[in-house]
Amino acid sequence: MGISIAVHSSKGGSGKTSFSINLAFAYTSAGKSVCLLDADFKAPSLFNYMFPDSDRWLNDVLDGKCDIMDAIVEVADDTVAPGKLYVGYCNPDIDAVREMSGKDRKWQSKALQNIMGVKKKLFSSGIDVLIIDTGPGVDFTSVNAIAAADYVIMVTKPARSHQKYMEQIIDGIYIPLGKDYGVIMNKCHDNKPIAIPGLVDPDIPVVASIPCLCDIATRSDSEVLTVADPEHPFSKAVFTVVRTIEDCLSNK
Amino acid sequence: MTIDDSNEEIVNLLKEISGKLDRILMQGTSTKESDEGIFDVLDVMTLLTLPDHLRATATALFELGSATAEDLAEKTHKERAVESNYLNQLVRMGHVVKGRSGRKVYFSIGEGLGK
């Protein structure tokens, strides 16, 4: 049976998408078969246009009109070896984004059931790890992805607004849904970014801290740091997260 | 105080009372909606408002798709009779539907009885 991971954040601009891409490659470098999905339906990233195009969308999968296996494309690239990587996108067309924003609760309930079906289908087709790059904050699409995940990664940065809301999301969404979760402190300026007085509840599990380095942003559009530079602090943090998730889920 | 001043004060007081009545009426309407909402479809936000025991059962049912009380009990590590009770509570709330296949009773997420 595979594992599903939702990469989430309390607010936008925390570095979720870069983290998701690098996490996917950390798993493929260990020989895993990975499916990476862009589920930020209101602001699609298309993973920075780094991977092959697709003309089928996750929107249609959640709508029950398309099989997940038809909506993902393989990234056939040497950097993926020894594992395999498949990616799926949500539709970036503004009409599709508008349509998703207007879906009612009955549709969202069905969409959650379809996401659960996607998980089963992918795992039975040989996928080891499903990574869902969600939208930020609390809305149906992000919380549906969280509900379907075995582990939730909250990517945040050391700003009071990000962290206060993060605590609410943990208490109001992750814990009631019974999720295992870990926090990544991204874009940190402090030498000891984990210990920012008064900002983070000491009970919140901070799995890794990533310093704010300009090359993470400049290099991330064209290369995957976990592959190109495994000793980079960003890459090291990603590999730490992989080990933490493995430890957490193997103890269950 | 002149008659004009008195009239103005009375008008202001009437406006204040009218505003309060509007707010009371609004509260009455929203209470009615939440009573009816118990028959709503079970989406993830409604799931979060359920009591812990029902939320655990409903979440497991979302994962399994269609399941017997025994399947649920295996997943949640509770007694079959306990899960059966919780599932039937969810059926009465309109969140879950049940159907028979041979001698087995299967439960699945419903489409709600209300809006």
C-alpha cells in the first residue's frame, strides 16, 4: 500500500510548490514510483512548467468524467531514475478556475469520494507515493486533499500572520481529521529559526527549517535541488522530511 | 426639552428597537437553517462539525467507499455493534445511506436529504 502526502500552507507564497517538486524527486531518487498532483485549483502552478504538458485535467477527475490514469503524464527524464514520476495538473484556464470556485457542497462531497478513489487506483497501479500540492488556507479543495492524506506537511514561514493562522488550521482541521503532520519553517532568517519566541506553540512538530537563500528561488525554475545539489540546505531539509514521514507512518 | 426634541428622541428609540428586532429575526432564521442543515450532504466542512465518534466513522466510510459495519469496525478498531450504532445515527442525519446486498447491509456516503 502506498502513502499519500498533502503539502499545505496557511497562506500563499510559503514555498509549497518548490517543496512538493523536490519532495517528489527525493522519493524517486530512492527508487519510488511517485505521482505528483497540482491541486491548487484556484491558482494552478503547473509545477513551474518544468514537466511535460497534458490535455487532461484533475478537474475532470474530481468531476467523475476522467480516469486518473488518463489525467497523469510520465516525466521520462534521467533525473527521475531510479524511480518513476507521473504528474497531473489542474486546469489553468480562467473559465475552469471560475467554475471550480462555484462548486456546491454536494459536488465537493462527491469530489472527496473521487479523491479517495484516485488514491486506491494509483496505489493499485503501482504508485508508492502520492504527493498533493494543495491550495493555501482553508477551502473545500485544500481540505479535501488533507482529508485524503496519510500525512500533511505544513509549509510556513516565520511571520506572525502565517503562524497564528497555522495554529488555527492545525487545531481546527488537521487534529479533528486525525492527521499526522509536520511543519516546515521556510525562508528563515534567524540562526535558530525553530525557536522564534512567542510565534510557535512548542507542541507543534517542526520537522525542518530552511534558511532564506536567494538561490532556492532562482534555481528552482530550472532545476530540482534534491537532484542537482543534494547537499544544499534546502535539499537536506527535504530528505529530513522523507525520513520523518517514514518513521511516523511505520510506527502506526 | 421641546416637542421637536422629544419627537426626535422617540424616533431614534424606535429605530434602535427596529434594529434590535431585525437582529433577533436574523438569528431566528439562522437557527432554523442549522436545524434543517442536519439533513445536508456530508462534505468535508460538515464532517469537521460532527462529534468525534461520528467523524471517525464518517471519515473511515469516505475512505472505504461502501462498507459493512464489520468493515468499518476493522478500520476504526471498535466493536461492530458500536460502529453499527454510529452508522445508523449518520443514516438518520441524512449523511449516510444504507442498502442490502444479499444478507449484508452496506453503508455509503449519501447525497443529503435537504438542499
